[in-house]
Amino acid sequence: MKTITTMRAAGAVLVMAALLGGCQKKDDGVGAGPAETAGRKIDQASERAGQELNQASRQASEQMSEAAKDTSQKLDRAAGEASQKFNQATETAGRKLEQAGEKMQQKAAEREAAK
């Protein structure tokens, strides 16, 4: 999660740098010195890097959403299975309790008949 946040922050910085670099008057490139040419290349590279970083961030976000969805589905299935097993255990305990109650009534009836 920190990686995505860091990637987004770095992308935002690069995009801001590219936008600020683009605020200056554009020349046709005639008579541009080596420093100005290098500056333009740096601007272009930072803009490309910002776009690539944004794309990587979107892809990572999509992958995390897909993983969360998959985990949620697995948890739902596990909860359903646990619920079924709990219901089965409850039914089994109920039957055994009924059997014990019937035996108690039978013994009580036998004692009453023996009196």
C-alpha cells in the first residue's frame, strides 16, 4: 500500500514538473543552445516517466482490487461452509438431547410402573 502511495506521489511530482516546464514560451528550436535542448529532453523524459508511473499505478490499483474481490469471495465461501457445519452440529446435538430426554421419560415411566 505504501508503494502505491509513493508511486502516486512521485508521479504527481513528475507531472507537476512537466507542467511547470511547459509554462514557458515555446520556441521553434532555431538557435536553441545545448542547455535549452537538454532541458527540453528532460521535460519530455519527465512527462513520459509521469505517464508511465500513472499507468503503473492504475495497473497496481486494478490488481489490488481484483485480489480484494477474490479474497472476499473466498471468505464468503468459508463462512458459508462454517455455517453449514455449525447447523449440522446443532442438529446432531438436538437429536442426542431428544434421545436422552426420551430415555429419561422411559426410565421415569418404568419407575412409576414398578411402584
